Amino acid sequence: VTERALFNGLLLAMFVLAGLVFVALFFMEAPYGRYARHGWGLGLGRRMAWLVMESASPIVFAVCFWSGGHRYTPAMLIFLLMWEAHYIHRAFIYPFSLRGTGGKMPVLIIAFGLLFNTANAYLNGRNLFHFAPEYGSEWLRDPRFIAGAALFVIGFVLNRWADRALRGLRRPGESGYRVPGRGLYKLVSCPNYLGEIITWTGWAVATWSLPGLAFAVWTVANLAPRARSHHAWYRQRFPDYPPQRKALLPGLW
Ligand SMILES: NC(=O)c1ccc[n+]([C@@H]2O[C@H](COP(=O)([O-])OP(=O)(O)OC[C@H]3O[C@@H](n4cnc5c(N)ncnc54)[C@H](OP(=O)(O)O)[C@@H]3O)[C@@H](O)[C@H]2O)c1
């Protein structure tokens, strides 16, 4: 079996699994954060859990970059920068900025996250730096790159801002939940998830690649059902929750 055949099989599996996860998450919340509950076996503290799950992404992607064999064109370097800017923060900074004691994250979820991140970083990195034709300097002037990179930056900024706003709802040592109400939180319950979805949609467009598309689809499959659950949870828990606020898409859903 060639690596190319394995790559294609894995890519196909990602699309199929995304569909299954999307449906499953409408019936059952992933058991971490506010939905942490007994019955999921052994767990790890949140900081360690995020660190373990997410660190595979920046490492595997960087290995693909170094071992890929393509020239280091400006376009390649920009892709590396985009990916690492997101994932170095997510793996090594975000976990240590979390507030509250938080429940444990089940090892099962961590293992699943780790597996996903490894496969996803391999598919995206190996494709960009090895299988796909080289992205030369002319790609930087392509409308797909320009639009995708712009979306990526908008999503990146929104995701960071929204996660920071949630953090600001707790004083150090506090663990409860408050109704967020600043900025885009006036319109939707989960602007952090909206930012994440815009980020990886931008990535898919900027790289114009199937692994990029698979990642964007996964992000929607993961976060759209969770946004719906968070929204319902807020409405149930806070009777005066702003009724005009939507779950994920301003004015729509
Ligand atoms: N690409 C993907 O597929 C993917 C998948 C999952 C997550 N992510 C990203 O990872 C980040 C974290 O995701 P998450 O699911 O943990 O987000 P989340 O449920 O919104 O929680 C984020 C943090 O804010 C706290 N928090 C949330 N709502 C709060 C409130 N009303 N009052 C006070 N504190 C509140 C949470 O505390 P508790 O932990 O105590 O609830 C947690 O520490 C997000 O940026 C998300 O986009 C990406």
C-alpha cells in the first residue's frame, strides 16, 4: 500500500466521520466543560487535557513542513505561519489562561481529540508540503488566497476576542457561569465558535484543498451542535436570557 492510498483513505474517513459526529452531537453533548458528567471513565485536568490534545497539531504540521520536499516559497511560509499562529496559542497558551476549577476531561475524549488533531495536521501538512503542486508566489495574488486569508484573519481575531471575553466573566478562582453580553455576544451565544468556523473556512478557501475542506466541515460538525446546546443551556439556566439572541449566526440561527 502506498502512502498516497493511505492518505486518500484517511481523507475519505474524515468526511464520513464528520457526518457521523455531526448527527451524534445533536443527541448528546461532548462531556467536557459545562457538560462534564460521570460515567465517562478516567479524566484529566482541563489544562493538561487541552495541552495533550492540541499539541499534536503544531508539531505534526511542522514535521510535514520540514520533511515535505517542496521549496519554501512565500506561500508555503504563510501557510505555516497561519497554522502555527493558531495552534501554538491553542496548545501552549490557551490551556493556561483558562479560569475556574472546571471538571475533568474524560481520557476517551482526549484520545479522540489527539487522534483527530494528528490525522488533521498530517492531511493538511502532507498535502500542502508534499502531495499538492507547489504553491508559488503567484498564488498570493489569487483571489482564493486573498479572500481565504482575509476570512482566516477575521475568524482568528473573533475567536481570540470571544474566548477572552468568556474568561473575563470569571474572577481568578471563580467557577460559575454568567451571561456574556459584550460585542457580538449581544447577537449570538457562541461567537467563539463562529470565529473558529470562519477561521477554518478561510483556511479551506486559501489553500483550496480537500484536507482544508475536510477540516472546515469537521469544525462545523463539532461546533454547530455544541452552539445549539450552549444556547439552549443558557436559555434554560437564565430565565431573562436575551430572547432575540441566536445560537451561532447573527439574526439567523
Ligand atoms: N476546531 C474545532 O473543531 C474545535 C472543537 C472544540 C473547541 N474548539 C475551540 O476551543 C475553544 C474552547 O472550546 P470550548 O468548547 O471549551 O468553549 P466554551 O464551552 O465556550 O468554554 C470556553 C471557556 O470559557 C468558559 N466559559 C464558557 N461560558 C462561560 C460563561 N457563560 N461564564 C463563564 N465562563 C464561561 C468555559 O468554562 P468551563 O470549562 O468551566 O465550562 C471555558 O473555560 C474555542 O475557541 C473553540 O472554538 C475548536
